[in-house]
Amino acid sequence: MRTLLLAAAAALTAGAAYAQAPAAGSTTPTADGPDPNEMICRRVQDSGSRLNASRICMTRQQWIDYQREQRADTERSQNRRAAPR
């Protein structure tokens, strides 16, 4: 019975904490979308190694530009015609 009461109290406490409004100045998305100047750090695998990974930090907009550039490079290399033999 005591375990049941503790579990119920924990569930109510967690639910109340989850329902609270976010603090002012937090980095939650607004009506305009996420903050493009928010710093995001990611672990990126080094080419040619399964074990080495680098931590790269850029703003959200820089990550978007980086991914767009990588995608364009990949498409460009895939669409390049092979030299005739």
C-alpha cells in the first residue's frame, strides 16, 4: 500500500512539473520557429574511421547551411558524367 502511495505521489509531482510554463529566456521554439543563433554541438564521425569522432559546434543556421552544402556536393558528384572511353 505504501509503495502504491509513493508511486502515485511521484506521478503527480512529475505531471505537475511537466505542466509548468517554460521559464522566460529559455530556448524554446517561438511562433517564428527555433532560434537560428542557438549553438548546437554534434559528434561527427571522421571519414575512414569507425572509432574517431569530432565534436563540432555551430549555430542552427550554420548547421542548415552545412547540410545543404553537403547535399549539393553529393548530388553534384552523383550527376557528374563519367569521361567517355
